[in-house]
Amino acid sequence: MSRPLTKLLPLALALGLSACASQAPVAPVSPLPNVDNAFAPGTRWSDSVGKGVGDYYSQLSPVVDGDRLFAASRDGVLKAFERSSGDELWETELDELDINRNQRSPRIAGGLTAAYGNLYFGSENGVVYAVSQSDGTLLWTREVPGEVLAAPAVDEGKVVVHTSAGNLVALDATTGEQQWLLRNEQPSLTLRSMATPITAGGAVLYGRADGRLGIALLANGQPVRDTRIASPRGATELERMVDVAARPVILGDILFTIAYNGQLTAHQLISGQQLWKRQYQGSEDLSTDGRLLYITDSRSHLFAVDARSGSEVWSNTELENRRLTAPVVFGDHLVVGDAEGYLYWLDRTSGAIVALERVDSSGLYAAPVVAGDTLYVQSRDGELVAIARP
């Protein structure tokens, strides 16, 4: 059974909690910064998708493919839009499917992946879906062992999902038939967040809850290597959590990974040799412009790090504990959202906040999606907003 966000996130990721009402929060939230906007962000269009994700933890995020944008809600509403105008192209309601008849909700949670003219995604009910991009027709469903909390990786005719039980499962992209399954042991306490797998050179790379980055052959699931990113330390299980919950980033032949209660590392992709490591901790996806890595850490501090050397270029701590999303590169700016529904534009060269805008008071939970000169944002209550590049 799913539980609300505040019951799922560990203390270090949740809003500040107090022992009693008269005490100050353990992790107080920074006040909204006073920013003289350098420009006024312009909304191109807006629409809504079901009831969004509500108060539940979710990595559900829209996806753009060509001239269309696809978005879903936790309760199973799936929509396609013409991405420049916002015109709705079709809508599908997954709660009416037989596989969901005995469930309170489809509980769509894993972000959408677009490939082969289809959409692939998963749910907390342990169901993977394939839907046609052209008209929303359901192509197949497949039950897998564990919740699917992150977007699948799709490559070489396979849909690979990483489940909350630690299983890496490959399904045939056309039929949904299981191709292979790789099991990994899970620590007793893990983050709710899961890393989206990525593929490269005939292999699938995926972050694990035990602080390792696993690599397996895409063809048959045979393990190739696992690399230690973080080692459990501390007296409590919370302190010993070292989930690699952020999607890895590859630049050339270098692989970058960050761990919760761990560090940011750079390894040679082929050999696995460590090039450098730095003391940054987080579970949000990394972003890059090809030269710098951009990080939202576990305290909602933002950093820019040189990808070649690991040296810090700038930091911004003004938004501490505002539960920031992962950052995204958008033109000359870095953009992040927060739990109160604000979007922040930062100068990529200095890290200074140059503009902010409140998109939706229900809050933002997933990183914005960048496609060309437009930024797409989905809020907790399902509001979908397209914002033009300044």
C-alpha cells in the first residue's frame, strides 16, 4: 500500500521536522530569496493531466518525442499534446484496464520513455506498460517483481526496468515477454527513489541501493562489473544509506555517478578506473552542458563542478531544504523547481539566481523537461506548463 510523501522520505530528504510545535525545525527551510527578475518567464500554454501525483513520492515525468509531448498522472490518465501549441491529441485512461480492476489506482510512478513509436513506463503495482504514441492504444502489459519507480531504459529491442526489490528486468519491446532477470540484494533501509538505468555499448548501467553502480550485458543480463560509489558508514541505518539513486551521466568515455550519503565520482567507462571523487551527496539526477556537472545535493544546495578535474566552479546555498528538483540546462541558465511550486533560473557561469516564478502552489517534484526553446513543467496536482526560453 502506498503512503504519503512525508511518511516515505527519510528525514534528510523531508521538510524539517520538529520534536514538538514549540521547537525550531531540525532542518529549517530557507526563506524565498529576494530576486529582482532579470526577465519575465513567459508561459506558452498550460493544460492538466488527471490528478497529478498528489502527496505521494513520484518520479513520474513527461517526455518529448518529435513534435509531441506525453504526460501521465498517478491515477492512470495518459495524454498526448502537440508540444508547440498544447493542443491535445489523445487521452487514455489506464484505470479501466482489467489489470487494474482490483487496484485502488494504477499508481503510475516510473517516468515515461519514448522509443520505437511507443511509450514505456511502469507503476507501483509492479506493472510495465507499452502504449502506442500515435493514438494511445495499449499494446501490452507485464507484471514484474517489485515496484517500478523510475523510467525504463529502452534499447536493442528491450525494455529494462529496475524495481524496488532490486531486480533488473528486461522485457521484449514488442511483446512484453521477459527476456532475463538479474537479482540484487537490497539493504534493510533504502531511499524510495530509484535510478533510471541507461544503456551504452551493449550494456545497461544502473545505480543500486547498496552504494554500487552495476553493469550488465543488455543481451542476456550477465553481470559485467559493479563499482563501489559509496560505503555505508555511521551508527544508524539512516546514516548508512548509500543509494545510488541518480541516473548516471556519460561524457565521452567518462562515467559520472553520485550517491546519497556518498560522493560524486568519475570513472573510465570501459576499465572502471576511478579518475577522481569529491564529497558531494545526493539522489537527484545530475545535469551537464558537456563541460560542467550540475548537482542538487541532499540539502538542496546547488553546485557546478568541472567534469575533467572535479574542481568546484560555483555553489549556491540560498535554497537550502526547499526540496529542489534535479537541475536542467536551459539555454544560458540552469533551472530547478521546489516543493512550493517555484522555478528558479540561475546564471550557469556564476550560480546566481536571476529570476524566479511560481508555477503552481501544489509544488514541483520532478525536474523540468527541456525540448528546444521550451521548458515543460508538471506540478503535483497535474498542471502541465510550457515556458518559453527567455
